[in-house]
Amino acid sequence: MSRTVEAAGAIVYRWKTGKSQPSKRGSDSKSAAREQLERIQLCMVHRPKYDDWSWPKGKVEAHETHAHTAVREVGEETGHVIRLGPYLGDIEYPLADEGKQKHSRRGRRKHISYWMASLAGQDRADRLKAVIGRIPSPDPDEVDQVAWVGVKAARTKLTHASDRQILDLFVDRVEQGALDSSTIIIVRHGKSIARKEWSGDDAQRPLTPRGAAAAYALNRELACWAPDYLFSSPWTRCVQTVRPYAAETEQAIEEVECLTETAFAEEPAVAYAWLDALIADSLASHTTKLVCMHRPVLGGIFEHVRPLCSSKSLSHLLPARTPYMPTGTALTIHLVNGKHGPHVIDIQKVRPIVY
């Protein structure tokens, strides 16, 4: 038996007015962040078993990623469908000390991963039902109160110091501009039939059964970030990778010719210009966009995005060598507008579990 129990959760925020009011982030970004922190509320839960106030969270179930756990557990404990944003961090403490304010150092431990998250909204929630299932009402034996409070009030209300540490990380993200961020999800198509085994047009080469299984499993993970728009190379293996998510959420897939292997090899600048326009539109509209592409295209795209990373350690999360990403996986790239244009504040690997 593992000595560590894995869990995940989120700090979910909403605007006090019910709608986002992005600040103009000029030279005084900390001033803008303070203004935004005054205009949001955070979701907290009270657990009667421990008589404590904390962030919604729960244990990772079998065949489940931490990201999916965070979305599911927040839904079960608050009744809200959320979409994940930038990653916050993690905490760990002895499992026997669950609910206690002072921790020992003995016994099995509990490790919790946390995300920043926003409410998905009714339209997105309706689209996601087929993927994430019905969100039940909170079990009163587990959570008997759900409260939306300001950031300062949350710090006072939280029972545990470890939860205040996660709040500090949330505030750090806000100071980076995360409340105005947008997300680009880069997907590498699932495993396809080998070229040497395919006699037809390469553009029509389909996924293998293994690749199709990975595409279906990826479906559950993409729902955690709830992309608003879906784009793909028009070649079969890319479209087939996105199709399970598109079908279940009833969203259209826009095919982009400059993302094919052939078009990119001939004119990579066209793909870069298209991506730049996509990022600009995503930031202007505060939407999340998904793009599915091929291995040879990924390398160029990552090199194009790398200079936008806010730190060297972050840029290292963009693979520099082929094959760049495993088939049927994704990267979420979280961007904000800065004084000198868009820059990346977070990158997360998205790897579905196929079983």
C-alpha cells in the first residue's frame, strides 16, 4: 500500500458583480492585482466531521488524474461545475492529522494538488454534462456549508495554515495577471497507423484502436479546462483525436490547413502568424482554445512560444526535442497580456489514463 494518499482541489473564484471586469494592467501591476482581489470572492466549504473551513478537495479515485479529481470533488462538495486555470501548488501532511491544526510527522501522508479555477457558467456546464456526468448536491455529512467570501475574510476564516499557504499562491497568480488570463491547449494527435503499413494518402491515415482509446480518455481531461473553440489540422488522425470531445459537447471543429505537416514544412511562418492571431483573440475574448496538430509541427510551435515564457524554468516545460509530446496528450498554456505583449505564466502536461 502506498504511504501517500493522493488528493486534489481548487480555489474557485467569482466576481462580486457576477461578471469579470478585467483591469488594464499597466506599469503598476500590483495595484491592478490589489484592485482585482477586492472584487472577487472565493469558495470555501465547512466540513462538520472536522468542524473546519477549507478549500473544496477530495481523494483521487482509481483511473483518475489529479485534474479530473479537482473538478469532480469541487462539483460534489459545492454543486458547481468549474474550469481549471493555472496550477497553484501542493501541500502534504500526515493523514492521521486530517482536520487538525497541528501536525505530527508520523504515519501515512496526504498529498493535495491545487488549481486556480473559475465557475464554468451555465452554457459550458450544460455542454460538459455528457463528459463529466451529473453534479450531485453536496452530502451534508461531508459538507454542510458552502460560503463565498472575500480574500481577506477567507484568510481569517480558514482553519488550517496549509490552506493559507495555498491562498498565498493564489494571490501570487493574481499578481501575475491570472484573473485576466486565457488558455491555449495544444494536443498531439493519438497513435495512428504506421506510415509503412498505410498505402493510402498520408492525410487520410487514421488512428489505431489504441490511439482511439487515448482520444476518448483525453476527452475527460479536456473537460477540466472546458475549451470554448476547437481547431485541428484537417488530416484524419488529428480530427479523430478531437472528435470525441467535440461530439459529446456538441462543438464544431474548425480545420486549419496551415497546421498540416505539408503546409507547415512549406510555410511555417503562416502557422506562426495564425497562432499569434489565435492567442491575441483568446486574450481579448477571455476564451480557451484547443488546437490539435502533428509531431513535426509541434517543434516549431514550441520554439515560437518559448520566448513568451515568463521564466527559464517555465520555458523548459516546452519540450525541445522530438517527439516533443507522447501521442494523445496535451499541454495547457496559460497566457496573460503584459507591457510587451502576451506572455506565458503556466504550462501543464495533460496525460489521460487509458485502462
